[in-house]
Amino acid sequence: RELLPGQLRNLLDSARAADGLAVPFPQAYVDAITLTIGNDRGATELTEGLFLAKWPIYLRNRDAMWPMWFSEYLAANGLPGAACTAPTVRRVCCRAPRGHADYAQCFDETHSFEHCCEATQEPGSVAFMTYLSPRRAAYVDGAVMLGRSLQRHAPGAVSFVLVEEALPKGAMDEVEQTLLKAGWQLVLKVPELHPKNAPKGMQFDGSYSKILIFNPDVVNYFQHSRGMAFDRIVYLDADSWVRSPRISELLRPGIVSPVKPVAAVRDASADSLTEDSPSGTWNCGVLVAMPDKGRFGEIFEQMMMGYANDQPAINDAYAGEFAELSAAFNTHAHLVEAGRVRVEDVVVAHFTGSPKPTFANATHLARVRRGEVYDEVYGLRGPGVSLLYTEFFEAMASEDTLPLLSQ
């Protein structure tokens, strides 16, 4: 108790300065901690390990993360209000601190710390996810289109987007607000990952942080602050677009299992692969997966040693353990042309190739409107695919979507 609040604040300011962070330390932390320290060791243990190790992460996302850190602190010190578990229900205990009644939707401030366990998340939850780097406006626009399509075809499902923290704060905040307006419920800024051997300026710049979808710490980031935890995800690239309510089939349990922990569509080039082909059998633009820290570590290690995108590393980490999805759930490249899926059956159109259909250029958008294939090598192509392009353009031009797209 003697550390609070003076020495505690000095400690926090020192940690903040060491990490080069300019954001102020919220008084709510001091207030809440002061209320709960009930033994001599509490204040001392506050200064060790748990807090300092995680301080930079939580500060950068403090609005969402302070309840999560607070709950972990309580649990580590055995104080009332610590996180608790039951065989079938994940629970978290906390209340909104003074001056922060806006957190009441997550933590019931009427409960005392001794009696504040509230069920917040049933096990077995699943969310739709995507990832984007805001350095490429076409991918931000793509995520807007994807979010709108999920709203239409999977209403009520949780949607979660990871955004590479690659722009100044004001620009990042603007991107976040745009994504929220497009229907994404959870938006999390994540750090840039870049292999040391990968030259800057390559086509894969900004794509590497996608692998964080396999890290359960990232996927369950909002477990305490929002009561949302997920043991499965349905991942869709930001250049994909949902056009059928059949997308909800991917939310069903049983698609993945401990034996087959990831599901995907065979890549369009899978039949022509050689031993030296780097891309892998399975296309990773649409995935159903069970996040796992060990597998994430394998993917991260391999990707950081090379310069390729995520697909080869994911294929290697899960070799022999993929469950196969119908091509209708990731219609990309020449799958229609190869006869693996009919246009009318497409659930997810994956606009591989370049530029993307959301590229803000008048000449290019006119081609999209006419349903023309503009990338004959890597683009989505085949008999009848013009329908997919014209549908996509009509959706872009709709009154509720067009104002959210790049000008």
C-alpha cells in the first residue's frame, strides 16, 4: 500500500518512457488496484514480472485491454475478483472502476469483487476473421466489402478483423471506424511482422502479420474485455467476398478436429506442383482453423526464415492434417475454368490477382462493372465469372457501402 499512488505512478511512468510511449497512464488503474490490494505482498508483486512484461501491449490497446490486465493481476495475486473457470463455462470477475461506467456492458459494476463472477463466454465459439494492412487502400476497401457481405449472409455471427499497425494514429483510427461501420464487430491493431531476409517493397509487404490468426492469445484478445473467446475461426482474405448464406456452414462444429485442425480448398495450382514448388497444396485465402500456440510458433519460425507469404509455412506446419473444403468456399484463379465449381454455386469469390476489384481507378472500375477479367494469369477467371465481377461492382455502388470506400 505504501507504493500507491506515488511510487506506483513513478514506476509506471518509467516503464512507459522506456518503451517510448506517450499515452498517459489511466488513473482508473490506480483506483482499481488500490481498492483490491488486501495484503502486504500485493503492492510488491504488482511491480514484478506480470505488469512490466505486458505493459507495452496493454498500453497500445488500453481501452480494450485494461480489464484483461487487471483480471490477470488479481488472479496472479490471489485477490478477490480473480479470473475463475468452471468445467463448461469461462468466467471473468471484475467491475467497472470509478469514472468508467462505460465498461458496464462488459463488467457488472453493481457486484462486489467478492461476488462478481459473471458467465461471459460459452466454450466452442467461432468467429469470422480477416486481416489487412492499411498501407494498401484496396485491401481496406476489400475488408469493407467482406464485412458488408458477412452482415448480409451471416447475420448474428461474430466478425473480427486484424489490422496491421502501419500508419500514424489518426489514420489508424480512421481505418478502424470505417471497418466498424462496415459491420466488423472486433477490430484489433497488430504489429508489423517482416522476415529479416525479405527485401522491403516486395509484393508480400504487409501480409506477414496474417499468421497471427493462429495465435490463440491474439484470437482471444477480447476474452475479458468483451467476453468473447474462440476455439475456432473462419478466416477469409480481405480480397474475398461472400455471396451466399451457405457461408454459415463453415461455422458448424466438426469441420475441424484435433486430427484435422485446419480446413481449406485445394489450391488451383495443386495438381501441377513439383517438389520445388513453394506455394503448397492448400490455398490459405479461406481457412477454418483451431488456433494453437505451438503451430503458430512453427508457422512464425518458418516464415521469418524466408521471404514468401504465409501459404507455404501454413501448408508445411499442417502437412497431412488438412480437411478439404468444397471449391465453392474459395473460388479463386482458374477453378471455374478447370470445372471444379460452377459460378452459380460460388459461396466465396476470392479475387486473386492484381489489381483488386476495389482498386480506386475509374478505368479499372469500368472493367469490373463490365465483368471483364483483368488478370489473365492469376485472376479469377473462367466461363461465366463476369457475373461475379458485376455483382461485386453493384454491391460496391450500393448506398450503404459506397461512402465507406476510398475516393
